[in-house]
Amino acid sequence: MPELRAEVDPEAVLNLLNRHFKVPVTGLVPVEAGPIMRAFYFVAGEEEYLIRFNRDNMMTSNLPKEKYISRKLAPMKIPVTPIVHTGRMGNLHFAISLKMPGQIAATMPALEVRSLLPQVISTLDDIHRVDVSDTTGYGVFDYLGQGMSSSWREFLELIEKEEDERDYFGKWHHLFNDTFLEFDLYRRIYDRMSDLLDYCPSDRYLVHGSYTLHNILVVHGRITAVLNWFDARYGDFVYDIAGLDFWYPWLSVREVFRRHYEEQKIEIPHYRERLLCYECHVALSGLRFFAFAGNEPSYRTTRSLILKKLEMPGP
């Protein structure tokens, strides 16, 4: 598979950190941080930190955006990682944050994950209650908090279009010829999503965009941090529920959330249609990414998940 993460010299990282901190920096060790980032744990004085590096190919939605989100959410009870500093090292973005305790929820036994669901729901409710009235636009937003699409529908429809050459995927349509990305399948899913867009409201909520078990840290049954906010966007809050429901069908998330909203006496018009619309979008994003990354097993898993959704009775 092609390497999507930047090459980072540990010696250069130490030099960077020694310039930034006035106390000795020790214990620099590489850690796993997903398919697009390089990361290292280190100790400065008596405090433990994490530094992450990302290529400069995500336009205005990159690590500086997490600093904006960290500051915006800090006064609230939403568990986010405090960002100490962001900057550049050559052509790379970096972010230094406090090391948060916890185990990735995706690595926990199924019974423990199920017992965590009330917190997963309440944390997501808190995210969706964040006041975004001081911002504009829809979809993925920049490091100043401004959305880069004029409508929620426009943002969702971008999944079909090629990107600016400076952005992450760039002119990506060549993937239909150069990889296992299937044009007919992609078009079928996109057309189904398009058919359902009229059911989707134009409300503006803060949406995490990648609220999965891989981005939740847990200690002793308590969520300590929600990670990786660079996909955050403004739009319909049901999108976050769709992401959980798509990747973890065994959790029956759609029913759990439906009961939760009924108990709260919150009506969600066209709930099933909205879920399927966004699950199509999640699938398209996944199929494109895994083809781009050359990860055929994950591509096949995503393909299987969405085909099961499309074959289910419903809208």
C-alpha cells in the first residue's frame, strides 16, 4: 500500500521540541496515530505530551483547526485534548497536545463498548449543542471556524467531484482506472444518496464527522477524550449517528439513538431516510480513501457494509 504519512526524522523532532520547551525533553517514542499522521510521545519536565505531524495537503482543514476546536470547546464539558501549540516544520503541519489517558474504545470488548453507549450518546449530544451562531457556511470548516460550502447539500454532493490539486485527494477520478475503485458501484451509491437529499434539513450543528470508536478514549468506563477533529463540519447532527451505525452495525446504534430521542421527546423527521443518505456518504468517503490508500481489505469491508444497507427494506 502507498505510504500516506509523512517521513519524519526523530532527530528533527527533538530539535523542534528543544526550541519550543524551556525544560528538558526526553523519552521521544513513535506511536500509532492512524493512516495519515506520524506521532510521537515525549516528556517535557514532568508532563507527558503528544506531537503529531501531517502533510500540507488538506487546504485549510488541518491540525491548526484542532487548536481552534480545542479552544472553543475548552469551557464546556466535552472531553477534548488540550492543544498546546501548532506550527510548521518544513512542509509539515504539527500539533503538540497533552497526552490523554485512556484506551481506544475500538479495542475494548463488545460488552464494555455496549455499557459505554450512554456516555457515547450524551457526549455526542453535548457536541451537537455547541453554539455555532458566530460562524458561517456548511460542511468541513477551516481553522477559523468558517464552513467552506454554501449549503449542506452542496457539501454532500462534493463527494462526487474532483478536488483542488493542493487538497488531500486532488484530481482523484483516475482512481477508477488505476485502482480497484468501481465506477458503477460509486455511481450507484451516489445516486441513492442524491435521491435522499430532499429529506435532509439545512440545520447547522457542530458535527464531529468521524465520531467512531477509534476516536474515543476511555479510562475505567469513562470517556476521557474525543480525538481527531479535522473532519469536523457544520450540518445535520444525524450524520454522526450514521457514521456509528455504518461502521458498527452490531451496536444497533440507530435504534439506541431513536429510543433516546423519543425519551427526550425530540422529533427527528425522516430519521431513516437521513441515516441512509449519510451512510451512503460515509461509504463513498471510505471507498475513495481505501482505494487511494491501496487498502483493498478495508475497501471490501466498506463495500459489503453499504451493499447490506442498500438492500435493507426502507426508503
